[in-house]
Amino acid sequence: MNYMSLGFDGTSHRAQEDIEASCFLTQIYHLYTSERVETIRLAAENQQQLLDTIGAAFKHVTQDQDSNPVVIGAIPFDTTQPSMLHFYRQHQKQNTASFTQFEHQQQFGSFKLNSQKRLVSKQQFANAIDQALIQFDHNNLEKIVLSQAVDFELSHQQSPYDLVHTLAAQNQHAFSFVIPVEDNAHLLGASPELLISKQGHIVKSNPLAGSRPLSEDDRINQKNIEDLYASTKDLHEHQIVVDSVFKNLKPFCQKLSVSEQPEILKTTTMLHLSSVFEGQLKNEQTNALALALSLHPTPAICGSPTQLSKHFILEHEGYDRNYFAGLVGWMDADGNGEWAVTIRCGLLSERNLRLYAGAGIVKGSEAELEWNETEAKMQTLLKTLNATCET
């Protein structure tokens, strides 16, 4: 197999990349694909048609006893837009405990960004927040997530597969991924947020909401943690997400539990309020993607109520999120798999890199603080990619 099917081989050289390959890297395993059969471009809005199409593809490929198929890809924030789901004949899921010392220590060089162009200005972002605060007073909206995006020009073309291994090495607790998308581009990132994991009849979810920047000073971090636990605004924002996940996941489960209190999840640049769901399915045949679509979009990346906040975002945010704040993940022929929320991500196309970041807006939100939060989140990818910006 090629490089992307197997990852690193413990030597200083690598085989030619397969630019049609996808991968999904976690702290526990690395999943690599090969032999792409087809790409499914149906909108997830018609969930049953999408699931039936995937089911038919699995049924066809599994007739070959030598196959080990998987579907892996991305679903946009706006589910009326086409999904990008790749169906591969083969995949390997390697336990990270089996990796060689070379693989764990492998590092990649840094690269420079020559220029940047904002898709959303700071003033536009502030204006959208003003509009959101008006909506809170006049409608039943509780929360809206607003985001920004920045286009960077790279000094040299970069391999998305090198970059994703850099992300995985420097952000080991995240869900790192590379997915080929349209126009010869690649969606890549290191999401800290697990939307759903399904293995047999066991399901897990780990929603995040409420954040503070991570400092190199432990005293500042402790103060930020104390602020999060004392913040009515952040705890309210987090509880909205927890209630939504519970409401939408409970109908599938005979048992479902959630953390009594939020804990702190630490990434390379952020501190997040985090809750963990664990459940047992009523029907083991319910597949991972069906569960993921039942939760998408969560208030963590959209708002609450869902349809009102989604409509506000599409009308006022000022750019097309595309795959940002959507879903990214995989599912095998048995319906097992994992799907993460597509945050801390970028779109790489030749020498261009688009990065995204968002913040939850509720009553009491201040535009300056929310903008600073999006800036801090955007630093996650720049930092873990070893990227430096010259402007």
C-alpha cells in the first residue's frame, strides 16, 4: 500500500502520497483509507436518501470478501448543501500503542504565511452581535454562534497529509483529519469536540461550550478555570448545548447518562467547559451517521433554537461556512464510527489556506471579548501547524 494507507513506516522516507485518500487520527487510533470506489454528494437534509445510498454502497462492496470498506468525509453546516462522503474499498485502523518511537517523535518543519485576507471584518462581526442581541430581546432565541474566516497565502505549497500528522502530534487529544473536497482542495483540522462515537450498542458524546484562552502561566490558567466555573454566561451557554444533546440522543437510548457538572477540557490553546455523555442504544443497528445527523447542528456551533439561529447565521454572518461547523468522521460496514464537529479546521488549496473560528453569543455577550475568543481559537491551527504569519 501507499504512504497514506499505512502512515509512517518507521524510516525517514515515504512513498508517494495518494491525494484521494482520507484519514482520521485520534489519541487511540489512526484510520487510513485506500481504493476509493465512489464519492457521495447528496445533501444530508434528506437523511433517509443519504443513509440508503450509503447502505447500498456497503452492500455492494462487501460482496467482495477481501474488502474492508469505510465511508469517510464531511457534511456541511448547511445540510441543504451537498455532502462530501468518500467510499473506500479498504481501510486500516491502527492502534496508536503499536506505533514505533519514530512515529511518535516525528516532527515537521515550520512554514510561513505571506499575507492574509479577512472574510469578515471586526466591525461586521460586532454588527452581527448587535443584531443577535436585538433578536434575544424580541424572539425566543437563547444563543447564536457567530464566526469569522481568514484566507492566508502560503509561501510554499504544503502537503495536507504532512500537516495533519503535525496536527495529530501536537494536539494528541483532538480528532485530526484530512478529507479531499471539491476543486482539488483538502479539508483538514484538529477538532477537540466529539459529536458521537458508536461501537456496538455503546454511544458517547462530548459537547463543548464556554471557553477561555490557555496561557503559559499556570496561575492565569487557574484564574481562567475559576472564571469559567463562576461565569453565569458560560455555564448557561454550556447547559443549552447539554440539554440539546440529551433531548436528541435520548430517543435512541435505553440508558443515557451525562456528567453531573462540566469539567475542563484543555487543548493546545484553549480551555473549554466539557460534558461527557455515555449511553446504550435501544437498537444496535442504529448507525453512527444517523446518530450524528440527529444531533447536527448542535447549539455549540449553531445556537438555540436550532432553526431560528441557523436562519440568523445564514442571513447575517456574511460568508459561506461550507464545511466549517459541520460534521467530519467515518463509519464502517457495521455502522460503527466516530463523528466530530468540524471546528479548528482549515481548507487547503495549493498555496492558499482558509481558517475558521467561532464564538457563542448569548445575552450579556460583548463584541470585543467574543472577537478575541475567535482570534485565540484561530491560533490553535496556526500554532499546531508550526505556521508563522509575516503580516
